Amino acid sequence: MKYAQIKDDEWFSPKMKGHKMACCDCGLVHHMDFKIVKGQVFIRPKRARNLTAQFRKTISRGGK
């Protein structure tokens, strides 16, 4: 599975529901949902165990 590569301190526009984010250092992947209520942004992360396992296999082989 491919993930968008975002550089440190870079702004990006995520999908409001089902956004997937992976850490390139440890390979942990989260599904993230976002909502805005009265101008306040809320983020709901949930660990994606299966995607984490797949991504960690990929990065251990030197790919991303």
C-alpha cells in the first residue's frame, strides 16, 4: 500500500474520513477521521493493526 509522503512541518489537506497516516520511522499506521464543530477541529485516530504490519514489512525491505 502506498502512502503520501509528507515532509516534517509541511501542511497538507487530509480526507475528512478514512485518512490513513503512517510513520516512516516506526511504521505505525492510523486511520484518521476529522470534523469541524463551531470552528474547532477534532481528530479521531484509530490504530490500523493490519496496515501497520504490511507497512512495516515494506519498510524493513527498504521500500516505502
